[in-house]
Amino acid sequence: MLEFYPAIRAVHIAAISLSAAWLTVRGLALLGGMRWPHLWPIRLLGWTIDGTVLTAATMLFTMLPAEMFANHWLSVKLAFVAAYFIAGWSALSPAVTERRRLVLLVVALGAFGCAYSIARAHDPVGWFAT
């Protein structure tokens, strides 16, 4: 199964990048007073993208040897990914005020940045590693 690793990794990276971009576009549109981000097909697209991210991540996790995660970088990254998804989904909720939506978007994108940094460095402190 390891022969599929490069392709699955590429799908994962593309999907998480698309997820962050789609969250940003929808969040900014909602802050701009637009209502199209709440339409059912638009929401379904977001769920599909996020489902692809989680599916590819699960597949990658099961392929790699446990020694790869010895310094616990993946655990820390997953905590930031969870924060990204929770804050992002909350920010897109119709019941959220504009001020709270802005804060949640900033938190979500900040968590995304931290997760990205950790994933690139394979270190729990991300780019702050020496």
C-alpha cells in the first residue's frame, strides 16, 4: 500500500489547501453580507472537501510506521486541525454574529497555519524548531 503514498499525500495537500481557501472565501463573503455561502450546494461542497481531507489523512496515518510520530508532532498537528475544523464550521454558522464570525475565522486560519507549520517541520513546535 505504500506505493500509493505519494498520490494520497498529493490529494491530502490539495484538499487541505482547498479547504482553507474555501473557508476563507465563504467566511469573507458572509462578513460582506452575502447569503450564498449558506446555500445547500455550497455547504455540501465544503463538507465534501473536508471529508476528502479527513479520508486522505486517515489513509496516510495508517500507511506510515509508528516511529515516524515518535516526537508527537502528529498529535499536536491533529489538535490544531481539530481547532481549525471546529472554529471554521462555527464561523460559517448562520446564528453567529459578525464580530464572532471574524474572531472564529481568524482562530481557524491561525490554527490552519500552525498545523501547516508542524506538518512541514515534522516537529511539534513547527517552524519554531531550531
